[in-house]
Amino acid sequence: MIGDLVMKSYLMVWFSSEGGRPSEITRRLMSMGFKPIQGAYDYVYEWDSSVDVTEILRFGDRVQMTLAELGVMFRLETVDASVTSN
């Protein structure tokens, strides 16, 4: 629909040679609903509805717990993306 609000969380991951394998990290993130992408970010999560900052922070906590002890750092960015259709 025109003008629908879609929220997306983009994730950038910095791997370490001393940490987990990229394939294992990808498997864990995909189990959370992330999709691997190419470009400026490594993964994207598409929300079903609009979310507030509190829910985004909870989601960030889940990402951190999922990646704990794998020797990676990450950056999570959540944005509003307008959907348009032809």
C-alpha cells in the first residue's frame, strides 16, 4: 500500500580471526529473522509493524545475547522505510 510505514533494522558485523566462523554467525542471525544482504550492511531484519525505541533496545539485547562469546562487534541501525507500490 502507498504510504505504509515499514521498519527495518540493518546490522553490520565486524568479524575477528579469533572469533566465530562467519557461517555460524549467519546461521544464528538467520534464526532470529535476519536476512544476509550485500552492500553497506551485512544483514537486514524487516519488522511486521512500527516499533518504538524500547522494543528496538530489547531486540538489540537479543542480538547481543545471540552473538555473545563469538568475538564479534556489531552496529544495529533501525530506520523507517516508506513502501510505495506501482
